[in-house]
Amino acid sequence: MRKIYSLFGLMVMGAAALGAPRSWTDVSGRKVEADFAGMQGDSVLLKLANGQTVPFPLARLSAEDQAFAKTQTAGAAVPVASGSSSAASGEVSRVPVGKRVWPENVAVSAKSVEIAPVTENAAERKYVYRSEAFEFTSQAKLAGSVMKEVARTFEATKSLIEALPWGVTCKPPEGRERFLAALYETRDDYVAAGGPELSGGVYNSGDKIFKIPFQSLGFKKLGQTYARDDNFSNATLIHEITHQLMDDYLGFLPKWVIEGTAEYTEMLPYKAGIFRADSHKNGLKEDTERWVKQEGFPLDLGSLETLMTMNRDQWDAEASTARSMSAMYHRAQLLVYYFCHLDGDKKGTRFIKFMDAAYGQVAELRAFFADPRVKRMEGGRFSYPRDFPPPDMDPTTAPFKNLPLLLDERPYAKLAAEIMDGFKSIGIKVVVR
């Protein structure tokens, strides 16, 4: 009888530590025979059979294996084996949870917004431009200065997300060197390409392309060229870019975290490529005042348990109108803000651990698709051996596996009271049930 391996079973550790392989077990009871390869932040380095190195979160190993890994690194740093560095695997070095800090100002680098024209085809209305991490396809030719301003917002949002202590690694979709964005000259063009009628822009997780009409970028036509309004608000744009950059995580996060993190980045003061991340409290107060005065939103989160455990279908049903959708976004923003800045030690430690656990799920999925036994097919389908199942991707279970890290053994009623007290401490009255 063949031994059944799931995702954990496909990971083989490198040769930084000599000796016979040992049996490793993850928190779900899955086992693998492997060598110890060292540590990278809060992760154990795992080397796949194809040579790719994937960090596996230490917290997702059994208590015995966690203790073993710690004894191997006690008193000395274990080097990464030659040829299996984090850069080679496409992963960035992960800072341990306890050493992460909230940034003050986050500025985009000048190099990242250097624009390189790739294609200019007037007959096909296709103009392609590239910045460091993004590729933009436009239906009209854009001046370098205009394209640079667009790229600045995209690249600055990437810089922000990577600077936040959530531990998110922003990687383009498999097989792509950059994130893709499509810019449409008219709203009719945008809608014809699949953009929702009432939206100003959308990130589609199916084709993994950010789609947005010129109007939502603040473009205005001057003669035969386009210029950009310097006073145009980038808020909605930043929200959707956040979804794009966190695409790998979307299947492993509750809907309130998905929308709440995007609302969080949108909330931060931003201008000319600089996010004032340390002004988060002012940003929140400005938002809540506007919600109350202009929208009549009562700062009521409703049932905390219902909000935190709501699946995609339940969320969509609850947010069926523009007004109800706005209310759901506000609740998500408040909840994410609480866990980032008002919960427990007020350093966001529980939320950071929660996001690190989600990163563990992302790492498992990346490793699964990196295995040569998994074959990708058209339409997003894939095949795999019967004895080599994929990790849990069920939208009714996978996004909620790490909620215990946020609850930390607190009943929902106790947490609700703590949330109200937390917002009261910064002068905001919030109702939670």
C-alpha cells in the first residue's frame, strides 16, 4: 500500500544538517522523511524534490518537531544551503513575528517607477508599459509622465503591503514576471471587458488582471493626449491593488479580512508615492466621521461571531445593495483596525500571527503546484495523483482555520466587549454584539 502524502509530504528539506533523514509531522498529522535545512525567520527551510526551497512555518509543525528545530539552531544561526537561498525560491527573508514593527512613512523607490514602453500598436489600440513589478496594457498611448504617475500608485501600494508587519509576500501569479493591469479608454470598453457596471475598477482573481477605466485613474483628454488630474483620489485604486497583491492569500482569509485589509490600506493618507502609515488613527477617525455624517452608518458591527465566520456566499447575500455593501466594508475595516492596533498588546501580535498562519497555507499551496506530479490544465483546472491530494482549498473551511489565533480562547462576547473598550480608548464609540 502506497503511503499517502498531502502537501506537507511533497516538501523535502535541504542538506544544511548532515545525517539520516528524520520523520517530520505537521499540525494535521501528515508526515515526511526529510533532513533539517535551517531556519528563515519563523519558518523552517524546506527543499522540494525539484530543488525549489519553500519556507514552512515553524508554528505549523508538531510540538516535538518545533522543539527539535529550535535545538538545532540554539546558540547559532544555521546557514541556508548553497543554491537554495530565499532569493532562488522567490521568497523574501521573513522577519520573526516578535521583531516586526509598524512603519511610519512608506515611500516608493524611484527605480520602481521607471517606465519602459514595450508595445505601441495604434491599429490594435494596444500600448504596453512596464514598471518594476507591473505591466500595464492601455487602449491609448500615454505620455511617460502620465504612465509614471499611474505606476507610482501601484508600486507604492506594493511597497506599503511589504512594509506592513502582516508578513505578506507579493508574488506575481505563476508563470508571470509581473502583475498585470488593463487600462480602458471608455467605460463601455471597460464593461465589455468584464468590468462590473457600477464599479470604478476591479481585480479579477480568475484571469488575475486589474481592470480599470481611464476615468477611474483621473485621466482627462487634452487634445490628442491624456493628462492626469493631480487632485484625483486614489482610494478605490489602492483598495483593488491590495486585492491583486494579496491574491495568493484570498482563498485562506475570511471575507472580512480580505476587505478589511484593503480598506485599511485605502484609509492611510497617501500622496505622490508616499503613504503616511503612522497616521492610521487620523485616517480612521476621518473615515468614521464621514460614515456617520454623510452615510448614516451607526458604527455597529452587529453580531461579532456572525461577521467573523461569514463565508463568501453569506457575505454576498448580506452585501446585496450598494448601501449594505458599504456597511460591510466599514465593519471589516473597523475589525481589522482593532486587531492591528487596539487588541492585546496594541502591537497587532495576534493578527500578525494569524496572517503568518495564512502565509503557511499559501506556502503549502505554492509547494503543491511546484511539484512535478501536479499538472496544470486550461481553465484553472489541474490534475494530481490520487495518493497526492492538494491542501484544503474549500472556501467554507480553509479561510477559518486560523481564527483561534485571533480569539485566543476568548468567547465572542468577551472579545466584543474588548473591541468596544478598545475603540473607546481612542474616542470612537463602536457597538458590537
